[in-house]
Amino acid sequence: MQFFSAGLVLGAAFLLASAGPVIPASAADGGPVPGLAYPEGPVNPVPIPPSERGLMTVTATPWLRVTSENHVLEGAIFDREGRLLFCDVTARKVLRAGADKKLETLVTVPDFAPGGLALHPDGRLFIAALDFTKSLGIICAVQPDGSGLQTILGPERGFMPNDLVFDSKGGFYFTDFQGTATQPDGGVYYVSPDGGSVTPVLPNLAMANGLALSPDGKTLWVTEFGRGLLHRTDLADATTIAAIGSIVPYRFTGTAPDSMRMDADGNVYVAVYGQGRIMAFNRSGLPTGQILLPGREKGENLVSTSLAIRPGSRELYAVTATEGKPAGSMIFSSAAFAAGLPPAGQR
């Protein structure tokens, strides 16, 4: 009896499968066919993913228009005098802006486009710069006034340095922005304080991009641009990953994670390229908030690449540009969860 019932069920299933798709009566009669429909109002070109719509959300306010042209901006940090430093990638310059919002060119990098900045404990400014057309890059350094440009890591080394961060000993980590999602040739490397060795720490990454280091030097954060990943890595020492110390706590939806910064409470802030927003994560890598840039719903200010938090203050500044529209390049401001960290060597 049970076998007979099962046979009837299988037979019915076969007949239904053979009959083709079920067509609603209204459609069969020539009536309207139910389907997907946009909600009322304009369609946002960069909608917030459903899983992130419940995050604490604020909108940043304009602070400074850098140029009326659409120059890509990057590498925002603060110097020891509290001035905002950042890169004009398009013009191959490192710019500086004080509280008076007066723009100055600190240094122009010949042949390479600067994108990442970090302060050495001795006060020098280190610059990661790229030539995308030749797939080459350098790390160079200048004095605080922009003089004495010197090469630290030359193009002959074969890296494409994108960003960098110092530890308290004067060594630094840098990201190698090589590879693709299917060919992860990039990674994170550590340069010893004396500059004598370059050691791989996190190899096989697709376009390794942003970096942040916890104040105790034991946790390294990395964004992987090519695969949309946030990496949290516990370190046994400067170049060794601790046992069970490497995880991917978050995968981004849509366009890619770019540069990042950390605050005094251990929160990590990631600029999301192409989305006009900054995402904040707690020290475990769980998303806790987001800062939206004005105009994103109209396709403006979406090239959000970097941010900086003023040391000792909750003031956060995000650099961005608009692609394909004459909206120019901007710096926006907002409040962070906690105060910014001082540069390495001053903590």
C-alpha cells in the first residue's frame, strides 16, 4: 500500500514536470502579468545592502572642495601639527590643508601617482606611489616640509605599493596592489626598521589595499580590493601570524573596500570605493555603523577612497571624487565613534 501511494506521487510529479510552467489565468487570458517592480521614487545607483540598512547611519557634511575637476584623492592622514595630508592621485601631488582650509602642495612625485601616506616615527613622510600603465610602484620619503625626496623601495623590486602603516619600532607594512580576483598575486609585506629586509606576511591576495595596525602592534587589518574582503590577522611577531590568527570577518557587497583607519577604541573604518560611504567595524570585525556622503543617491561623491581621524578628536575626514560628472573632488567631515590615534612613535 505504501509502495502504491509513493508510485502515485512520483507519477503526479512527472506529469507536472512534463506539463511546463504554470501560467497564471490572467496571463493566459491576455491580462497583466505579475512581476518585479521598482519602488516609488528614484532608484538609488548605490543602494545599501539589506544586511547593512539597520546599521547606525549618519551623513557627512562638506568641509573643503579640493578641485572642481574630478581628481582622484587618496591617502588621508594627519601630520604632527594637526594638518590634513592627502594625495591628489591625478595630479601626482601630496597636498596639505590646515584648520584655515588653505591648500598647499607639499611634494610632487615624479613619474608615479601617490596613493598611500604614513608618518615614520622620526617625522618623515613615507609615500606609496604607482604607475598603473607600467604595473610598477615605489615607496619614497620626504622631510616634514616636503624636501629631500628619497626612494625607499624602488620599482626594480617589482611591487605595486598601495598603502602602508608603521609599527612602533620603525618598521612598516605595505600592501602590494597586484593580481585579480582569479589570480591573487598581491599581498602584505613587512619592511624591517633598517630597511634591509622585505618579508611576506599575507601573500596571495587580490589587490591588497588598505592597512591598519592596532596600537599594541598585535593585530593587522587588511582590505582585499579584488575579492571584497576584510582580513583580521593576529601577529605572534612582526612577520609571523599567530596560531589560529587569520580570519575574514566580513565580505563586502558591491564595489570594493579601499583604505582604512583605526580609532583609539579599536574600531576600524573602511572607505568603500564606488559607494560614497565609510563603514565602521568593531575590534572583532563586526559592522557597527556607516557614514554616507551627500549626493550618493545621485551618483555623486562615490569615489570614496580614504579617510583620517584627527588624533585626540572624534573628527573624521573622508576624501572623495565624482566619476563621469563635473562635481569635482571633495573632503567631507563627520564624527567617529572614538578619537583618532596619534602617528606611530607618538603613542
